[in-house]
Amino acid sequence: MQRYCLALDLKDDPQLIAEYEKYHEAVWPEILQSLRDSGIERMEIYRVMNRLFLVMEVNDTFSLEKKAAADAANPKVQEWEQLMWKYQEALPIAAPGQKWVKADKVFSL
């Protein structure tokens, strides 16, 4: 099983952050299914202030490129992503149009 860690910022507004977290208490079933269908076995999102860290463990069928293509073709995922963008903002190092930025592992015990 492979693990990916990604980072993204939320807009630095306590009310927007609270709304974002509320949505994640009841993620739409279609979104959960799209995650499972892509090969994601486990996923967690952590927050420090307005910085998010996403950790996902994936099976051998998963690829970031396949997930991006499937998401682009799924209207419900696009609706969710548009809604979430109200709360999110790209990291300063993100490429144009990029949301989550892959983190490099610097230590393992």
C-alpha cells in the first residue's frame, strides 16, 4: 500500500473554516464512492490553523493522473470541488489550477 501526503490552505476566516469542517462531517455519498472507486483505501484530513494536510493510503490500482481524469469526468465531483473552492486557497507554490500539493517525505521511523 502506498501513502500520499498533500497540503492545501483554507481561507483564513473562522466562519469559513467551520463551514468547511461541517461539510466534512457528512461528505456526499457520491464523493466517498469516487474516492473508493479510485483505489483510495484510507483518507484523513488534518488541520493546523488554516493549513490542511491530507493523508491517503491507496491500493495498486491508484494513480493521481487516473484520479484527476475520473474527477474531471464526474459532474458530482466537479460540483463538490467548486463548492469546496469557496473555502480553499492554493499554496503559494502551487501550479496554476493546482489545489492539493504533494508533500515530500523527509523522515520515517
